[in-house]
Amino acid sequence: MLLKVLLYSTFPLAFAIGNATHAPFLFSALLTISAATSGVIFLTWYHKGKRKQSTTKTLKTISSKLYTFDFLMVVVAHSDYVFFAMALSFINVAIATIFLSIYPFFMVFLTARLFKKNGRYRKVTPDKWVLFVLAFIGMGFVVASQSENFTSIFGDLLNQNAAIGITLVLLAAIASALSPPYSLNLGATCHKESGYEAHGELFFSMAFYVISLAFGAVLFIVLGLLSNESLSDINIWPAIVFGFIGQGVGSIAFRAANIKTNNLSLNALTYATPVVSLAWLGIASLIDVPHFDWLIIGATAIIIANLLVNFKNNIRPTHKVLIIALWLFATLTYLIQP
């Protein structure tokens, strides 16, 4: 999961270096195609190592699931960027990013529901959900650290069109949450039906994800052409490099982590991604953080949440409440001081 966070955190850097705002849909199409290429290489390499597995049987197993509801949800997930881009016409990018970051809640909930019958994952208890909320609040502080004040971030919420923007970005969050649980469910089902060797779940899960990327690429290309975008307006190499490594390898690491663990709360680590993203952008001298103190507050909340979520020894809920209360008290004391 740490590898996934490290790789996914490079996306803002890729968008900045690649001038993606000049042709966002075509840039995303290149990212998607590059990620699909990475996935195809992984699948080819992995399958060749399984000499006992019939290629014909494997392809038949995959094709039998392409008309299912689960695969449809994996494809629909690629509409997240479209909804997010539309939302930016009504609310600013900071508040949109905060609302988009609700997606881990949806993702964990869906995954828990899909695998509830076989008891694969431990139940996400209320105290774990509270830690997710803490990590989300921390991520909000990280995003806010890039603005002059809270008013500049949340001022758009007073706009009469804010409801439209929030609705669109929530749809983006729901879409973002669809791919992991449904591709994992497809992977588990196909692995069971095919009798594939060890780690077959990862193979099949990635196979459906890669196929869905083809649909996503077509969607982005069509939207780019309709928006009169041109490849000459962007730098192509960041999309190719970061798509191949960041999205491609990152997707493999993300799915492998969720397959190997029985603790879905591990996904709270996702909220560390914006912190690492800011680090990449800072190293490249592409941003200035007006409120470094807010960044520290947010990063501390994310670290606390992940330590409490993933600590192997049992920690009493009362102790968790005490730790969170201390962070909240220290934060409020700092923010309200003259």
C-alpha cells in the first residue's frame, strides 16, 4: 500500500509538468493508454510463468464476465474524471478535491459488502470508521495549506450553483470507488472458477482493470476531440512515463495489498497521498505552501489515523479516543490563538 501511495502521489506532478490543464482529456487518455500498456506487460509476464494454465481457458473465463454488472461498474469508474472536471465549473479545485477524497469510504464499504458472505475481511468497526474520518479531516488540512485562508476555499459553497458542483464531485467520488471492489470481486470469482494457480486473483483483477482502461481511453479521446483539444498543447512524455509507472504499477500494488490483507482499514493510508504529492511538487519547485502549519496539522492527523488503524497490537477504543482528543485539543488551541 505504501508503494501505491508513493506512485499515485506523482499524478499532480505529472499534470503540472505535462501542462495537462491545456488538454486535460487527451492527457488523461495518454495516461490511461500508458497504464494499460503496463498492465498488459504484467499480465503477459505473469501468465507465461504459469505454464500449467491454458491460455484458451483463461481467456474464456475472462470473456464470460465481460457482460456482468461487476465489469460494467469497473468501466463506469472511469467517468470519475469527467464528473470532477465538470464540477470545477461550479466550485474551486480545493473544495472539489476534499469532497472527491470521500471515495475511500465508499470503496471500503462496497468491498466489505461484496466479500461479506465469505468473511474474507475483518469487519470495519465504528472506531475504524472514526479513524477514517480523522484521516479525511487531515487530508482537508493538507489541501487547505495550499490556500491563503479557509474563506478562499469554502467561499464557493455560498454560491447558488455550489450544490451542482458538490453533486458532480460526489458522483466522481462514487465512480472512483467502483473499480477496486468490483475488479477484486471479479478476480476472486474467476480465480475460484478457473482453478488458476497462486495469486490468480491479482491476475484476473488486473485483467478486468486493463480491459476497462480501453473503454476509459476511448471516452477521454472522444471528450478531448469534442472539446477541441490538441496534443500539441501538452507535454506527452509525463503522461506516458507517469501513466506507465504511477497508474499502471500503482494499480498492481494497490490490488495486491487488498488481496493479501484481511484489514480493509489499511486503505486509510490512501489519505497520505496528497501529503506525498505536495512533497513531489515542492521538490520540483512547482508550488508554494502558504500555510505550512496546516500541512503539519493535516499530516499529523493522517499519521495518527494510520498508526491506530494498522497497529498490530490491540489498542483499547478509549485509548484511541484519548489520542484523537489530544490531537483535536492541540489543533483547536493552535487555530484559535490570537
